[in-house]
Amino acid sequence: MYHPNHPQGHYQMANQVQIFDPPSVISWKPGYYTDSGSLDFGGWVWRYDLRETESCATEVALSYDWSAVSDVVRQRIGFPPFAADYLSNSLGHLSELVRSNG
């Protein structure tokens, strides 16, 4: 992963799946490695909700919940960590990947 506000810029994530209900929902909790090398979870959750439309396409909604993030983590990485257009850009990238893989 890469984020310009991350101290190293590039970093590794370890995602823990919270909900996996094909073909409707996948939700995951991103984890990160602490300075001591242990895996920790910051309290945020990402989620895709998928719904088949009448035209045999799939409508995808991407959401996130930052409500369980501690003040310490919020201060360390800054909140919100993504610009407002991040979700729509992420969905656009997902759409490109799906279309390119036919």
C-alpha cells in the first residue's frame, strides 16, 4: 500500500475478513504492523455491498466505519486519512479491474 501521510509512504497491510457472504457482502478490518513488529488493528472497517441489477450488472457500494478508531491512532495517522473522492475513485478502479478481466 501507499499513502503520502504514512511515515514510510509504502507500507504493508494484513486484512482480517469480518463478513463474507457471497455474492452480497465482503467486509474487512485492516491491520498494520506496529514498530515492535506485532499485528494490530486500528478500529476501522471497509465494506463492499453488491446487488445485481435488472440489467444483469452489479451495483457496488463501498463504505467504511472509523468509529472505533482510538484517539492515539487518529492523532498518529491523521483523520480523515482519505480525501472525500477516495471512495468513488476506488469504485472506479474496481470497475476497471472487473472490465479488464472480462
